[in-house]
Amino acid sequence: MNSASQPAFHKGLHRFATALAWCVLILIVAGALVTSNDAGLAVPDWPTSFGSLYKIPPMVGGVKYEHGHRMIAQFVGLLTIILAVWTQRVEKRVWMRKFGWALLGLVILQGVLGGITVLTLLPWYVSTGHGMLAQTFFSLTLLFSVFTSKRWIEAEARGLQASEALNLRALSVLTVAVLYVQLFLGAAFRHGGLHFLPHIIGAAFVTAILLWTSIKALTAYGAVPEIKKPAIGILALLFVQLGLGFAAYLTRVEWGRDAVQPLPSMVWTTVAHVTMGALLLGKAFVLAVQAHRHVKPASAAALDEKVATA
Amino acid sequence: MKLLIIPSLSKHSFVIVATLAGAMWLLAGCEQKKPEAGSHEGHASSAAAPPQQAPAPINPAVTGTVSGVVTFAGAAPKAATIDMSQDPACVMGPNAGKESVSEAVVVKGGKLANVFVYVKEGLPAGNYGVPSEPVVIDQQGCRYVPHVAGAVAGQKVKFLNSDPTMHNVHPDAQANSPWNITQTPKGDPIEKSFTKPELMMKVSCNQHPWMRMYLNVVPHPFFAVSGLDGKFEIKGLPPGEYTVAAVHERLGEKTARIKVAEKQTATAEFGFGATQ
């Protein structure tokens, strides 16, 4: 690729994108606090809060969580607008400009979904959609940060051979897919649509697939930092997440069965479990993207072999 | 690189994902909670509200009474302490310096309070009318008062806010339409009615998550709530044989078959226990 067509690295844009990703994670924490504190309907109207678009209500009780969540969401929305405009102005890669605007569209959709769930009194399927879109948005902002990084821009695809025993491209997509299913099962339980049992059963599947993918990735491509780093991240986060899931089950389902109000142990284990889930999904996205960038498709590898033996 | 990654799924991977997705779809049809034995939150009553009917044949000169006591056997569960510190206004006024405890299971001297007792079966068909006086539910010290109440289907329920803080009144109705309305400190009352019978409708406040009460809507006026002494009394019943039910928010339902004679008082006793 010649320098004229190679995209330029914009340090400011990359740092901004990274900061946005962190803010989205904080927003996910804020959202999880709303649900864990049963505060989803503490502010009954939307898009106003107690009839006003700008006045801050007394931040006590459940209002503190719900309105706090809305304020952080507005800030994230503003950051996303800046990101989209900034990307449009400086990015040579057309797909990245489109990605920036797509992020803006997503965050607007997420805001609307949040409003709909409040106005319709938190039906489980709308709240679940809101939760799933939140983690999707986080994963995409994380990818945006990756795509604007110096390492990504200056590196080229490694053209690694697909291993016979491992189709990392397929496995990494499967990893993302099973995490989405598990996210749905967890969010649906959290919002009253499903029993917790499918989520626990799902955890066994997810653990098996994530372990398989990560270990295989490290075995086959352990010397490739773009693959090694997210694979290790997934392994580490998986074990933390399993522990948090068990803690959340104990505090919320077993010990908290007859609790008269959300207890700190219930709140923090569930919030941590949601947040870790978001990080895990984000890492899985990164692994999938890196696998597709650096590992040749199995069909291309087969063709190479054919050509070589011809 | 292209923005859109075309997934290069192998056949096996696809089958796994499709199976999981299919299972997810099927499971999404499952309700989270199958009603546990004795749990009555938000259940529609078996006695459906009849359409406009002729007035029920009640001769006030010969009506009888059902009275009794609701008891609790075994060690009463320790009432959980409520932490109201997230809103300073909640620990002012009547709550100042006092420990707030849960009203979920209130037992005093072996007697169980807050049990909704009502005539479940046996009433003559007819329209029993709707009282013109509203059922009044107040919010005092960040608690709903009373903790359990009954209303006739169609009767007005008036929610007051006597607290110096904002509340939102949120009936989580199942048979009726749910709603969620903010009430400013000492603000205007909220007056609503519920037209369909529904037992143990949870009414909560999302600004103060410990606040809850249970409203029971039935198609007739023959109900009562047991007091701290466990006692209840239902007056004005036509003579006849009835099934009377006692429902508790956690301990479930007990029924008793009684016979009310003209101008007599029949007794019904209900016993709940720690092993419910």
C-alpha cells in the first residue's frame, strides 16, 4: 500500500474513541445500577424527566440511579456526535466514516429504546433489547478504538495460514454468537422474562466454546500478538465472569430471595457480572476482527495448497 | 479491510449456533415464574366480575357475619431491617430515630396480621354495587399505609402522599392495566379504580424500592384484612354456605368452608406456619 492511500494515524481521534469506549462502559455500569436497584421506573416520563428536559430533579432514592443514567447517556450521545463529525472530517477510510455515523445511529436508537421501555413500564423484551444493544454499542466503540489505533493502521494483514485443526475465523464468530445468546438469556432473566436456569446451562456451553477458542488460538497463533492478546483477555475475563455469575446467583437468587430491598451485595455482584459480560463480548469482537484480518480463510488456504502441489 | 465481516462459519459451528438460537426462541416463550404453591402476587381472582347484572338479592334484615382469627404456628421469621438512608426525608418525621422493619410477615403473639380474607365462593349471583367511598392508601414515612387493602372492582382507590419527598405509585397489575405516576411531596391525591378482580396486586414505589403494599380487588364487598391481633370480621353476608379464603403475600392461601345463618356469626379460623 503506498503512503498516499494509507490512512493516517490520528492520535487525537484514537484517544477520543478510546475515551468514548470507556464512557460507554461507565454507562453500562450506570444502567446496571438502575436495574439492580429496581429504579427503572423512578423517573416515569421520557424524554423529559419529571416534565423538564434540563432541570435536574432531587437526586435521591431511585431517581439518583435512573436520572444519573440518563445524564451519562446524554453525555455519551454528545461524545458520539463529536466522534462521528470528527471522523467524517479527518478519516480517509470511507468505511470508517460510515462506521462513525452508524455508531451515532445506534446510540440514538439505544436512547429511544430506553425511553420506550420506561413508557411501556419495562416489558422484559424491550428492557432485554436495551441491555443487549448497550453491550453491542460498547463492543463497536471498542472496535472503533482498535481501528483508529496506530498498530492497526500501520500494520498489514499477516496472511497467516488457516490451521487444519482450527478454523479460527469460524470459531471466533461462534464465540461472539454464543456470548450473544448467553447475554439474551441473562438479560431476559434479569428483566423477568425467563427463569435463570437457561442462563446457567448457557454458561456451560459458553465456557466450553470460549475455552476451546482461546486455547486453540493461543496454541496455533500464540506468537501473533493481535490474536494472543484478545485470546488471553477472553480466558482471564471468562474465569472472573464465572465467579461473578456464581456470586450474583448466590446473593440475588438464593440469599436475596426474600430481601425487602436490593442489598449492596446483590447490587454489586450483578452490576459487576453485567459489566464483565460487556468486556467479554468486546474482547470476543476484537478476536473475531483480528482473526479475519490476519488469518486466511480456509478456502484460500486450500487453494494455496492446490497451487503449491500443482 | 471491509467493515462487514462475512462470517466464515463451518457447518458444525452453524449447527451449534442455530441450536442455541432455537432453544433461546423456545425458552423465550416460557414465563419466568410458574406460580409457586401459595404465591398469589398479581393473580386474577377465580371469581370473575360479572357483567351488568341485577342487584344481588340481599335482605339486610337477615344478614350474618363471619369472623375469626388468623394464627401463625412456629417461630416467626425475624423481620428484616429496612435501610432508608438513600432518601434523608424518609428518616424524618414519624420514622425519626426508629428502626424500620419489613411488614412481609407480621406475627404478634402467634397471630398473623395483613392477611386478606374474602368470600371466594358461594355468593348469590348479582351485582353487589360499588361503594362510593374510596379506599385510601397513604404514603407515610416512606411506607404504604395500610400494607394490605381490599377494594371492590370499580371502587375508587385514592393514593395520598403525606411525605416530604417524591414518590411514584406503581401498581404492577396483571389483570388490570398497570400504571406509574409520580406524586410530589404532599401533592394531589391520585384516584384510580381497578375494574377487574385481582389478588395481591403489588403496588410499589421505584424511588424507594422497599416500599410495597398489596391491593386486592374483588367483585363484592365481603372481605377484610386481619389486624395485629389476627382478627377479622366480614359483615352483611346473606345466609348460606361459603368458601372463605385467607391470602398472605408470602404464605399463600388457606380456605375454609362455613355456614352463615340468619343474624348469626360464623367462625372461620386460618392457620399459617413457618413451614409454608
